[in-house]
Amino acid sequence: MNSKRPVNLDLTTIKFPLPALTSIAHRITGVILFVGLIFGFWALDASLSSPEGFEAVRDALANNVLAKLVAWGLLSALGFHFVAGIKHLLMDAGIGVDLEGGYRKAQITVVISAILVVLAGVWVW
């Protein structure tokens, strides 16, 4: 059998369409949120342990640049994951499953997520 299909795909040379990129980013932000639960649960445990623990978490989020960056990253991942999840729910309901609708929903997902990322940055910083 003489197949002209490539045997080894080089993923760096493939140009993914925007709906594929938003779907992949949705999965990546899910993993980021799962790992981010470690920091969230640590902060929750520390803040509920004592008044001193609460002040330590509050001080870290108010004055520590790394803590602010982690909080902003987790909020940004949550915003994108939420918007992309709504897009996937609409697709599951059969809304916009054609090529044009999928591309348009991906564009809307990126725009709304960018707005949420900026708003999260304004709120954290």
C-alpha cells in the first residue's frame, strides 16, 4: 500500500485553526486550574487557621508580586476556561456546530476571555 500520508507529524509545522486552538487552550487551562487548587487550598487553610494566618495570606496577596502573579494567572485561567466551557456547552446543544459558527464562537471566546483577563489584572494589581 503506497500511502502519501506522513508517518511522523511535526506538530510545530501544522497550522491549527482558531477553534482547535481555543479547544486546546481550554484543556490546558483545566490542568492549570487543577494544579492551582493546591495554592487555593493552602491559602484557604492558612487563612482559616487563625487570625495571624489570615493576615499572612492577606499580606501575601497585597504585597508579594509572585502571589499576585499566581492569583492573576489562576483568575485568567478560570475566566478563559469558563468562557470556553460555555462555548463547548453550546456546541453540545447543537448551536453553531458548522464551520462558520465554530470559528465565530472561537473569536467571541478569545475576545471575552481577553476582557476577563484584563479585568482580573486590574482587580489583582
